[in-house]
Amino acid sequence: MPAEFDIVAGENRRLVREVKELRARVDAVESSRWWRLHPRLLLRRLRTHDVGRNGNEDAAPPNAEREASSAPEDELTARFRAEVVARGSFRSDMVSGNFALWEPIMGELEGRSARILEIGSFEGMSACYFLWRLRDAHVTCIDTFAGGRSFAALGSDVSGLEVAFDRNVALVDGSRVRKLAGTSTEHLPVLLREGKTFDLVFIDGSDLALDVLVDAALSWQLLESDGYLIFDNYVWRSPLGEDPLFHPAPAVDAFLNLVGDHCEVSFEAQEVIVRRVDAPVAEPAPS
């Protein structure tokens, strides 16, 4: 009997040690920079805060995209609409609500002959904005101009995309555009072999998780130090179903788990904005 008590007591001590270790790990994660900045966790905490404050879940905004779309239009976006969109061939507007959010980045890139890479151009609205806002920037655009599975599921009209793109960028300055028709998996490795680098990469192509992950990994290698990587559609609700493979967010999360110590992350409306840094970001000193 004493031997059995010793075995039980030893097992209890082991379990107590494991519980303490697990608690220490949880505390370390929750106090880390990544936990504070992780877009999905931040969104979850903000939503929980709103529910608790208002007393019911329905009072919380259904998604950040809707909240952003209700914000008043800023002066620059209004000017862009009047000078470019009104004269262009745009059947849809999926990105202009983000232009005001990009302004701090545009301010940094202004006057620097910035090199911008855009994965997913559709009719060229974001490319036109980059050209219009940054008068000396050069934009490389990758798109199949054939739509994708999400567009097909929604029944969207994707005819004539490339013709519309060409006409729209020509309204601003087509000479500063390098158009690469085809998939990102075709063209990103070529850009790497050419030794190209970019100050800003805007990922707005395929919404399938594995495609987003590949685009992110290759774009990171093309991104300058202190450059910006913008993921669009982080909170995209795919018409293809609930399988994580149909959504960008799991891919963005997986990518940021890898590079989280080498970047600064912010979450704006439906976008995740990543600024690359040379050295791992230091943890703040405990107060």
C-alpha cells in the first residue's frame, strides 16, 4: 500500500508541474506582441468587448467591412472618383473604401519612385489609384483577367476585364504599368529571377487559402526592408463554402505565424497590413 501511495503522489506532483508549465506558456503567449497584434485574435477581442458593452451580440458590427463602408468618403478618394473613376470603365468597386486607410503608406512612398506590385488587378481600380496618388511610382500588375472560382460562384460578369484594365490605367499613365497576364505562380518566380524588389505588394488575387499562402511567401522575398505587404479580403465570406481552404484568413494567419517576429502588423477594415523589418521586433520592456 505505501508503494501505491508513493506512485499516486508522484503522479500528482508530475501533473501539478505540467499544469504550471502550461499556465506559464499561456501567460507568455498572452503577453507577447504577436497575441496583441494578431488580426484574428484582435478582431475577436474587439467583438467580445462590443458584445459585453452592449449586452447582446446582435449589437456588434456584423463585420469590419460593413463598418468601414459606412464611413464618410475622404477628400482624396472623392477626387480620384471625379478625375478617374467617372471617366473609366469600372463595373465594380471592391477596393476604393480602403484608399483612405492606405494614406500613411502613400505618404511614405511619395516622391520615392516607388515600385509597387499588385497581385489581382481586375479592372485596374487599385492600380489606377497607385498611379494617380504616386505620380512617379511604377506598378507591376499580375492577373489572369479571367476571374476565378469565387467570381464564377457569384455569377459575376468577367468578360472584357483586360480591355477595361488597359483603358482604365491609360487614363492615368499606362507607361508606368507593367502588365503580366497570367497566374501569380507563373510570374512571381520570374520576378524573383529578375532580381526585382518592391516597396509595396498588394495581394488581392485568388481567395483560396493555398494560393494566398504561395502569393505571400513569394511576395515576401520580393519585398524591400521597411516595405509593406497588404492582404485584402481577410474577412472575406467565400461563396464556395466554409472549408478553410476557400478563405484567405487561415493562409494569412499561417504566414504571419512564420514572419511575425520580422514585421509589424495592423488590421484595418477587411485588410491586414504588414510592414517588413530587418531584425526581429523587440518585445516591449515590462512596465
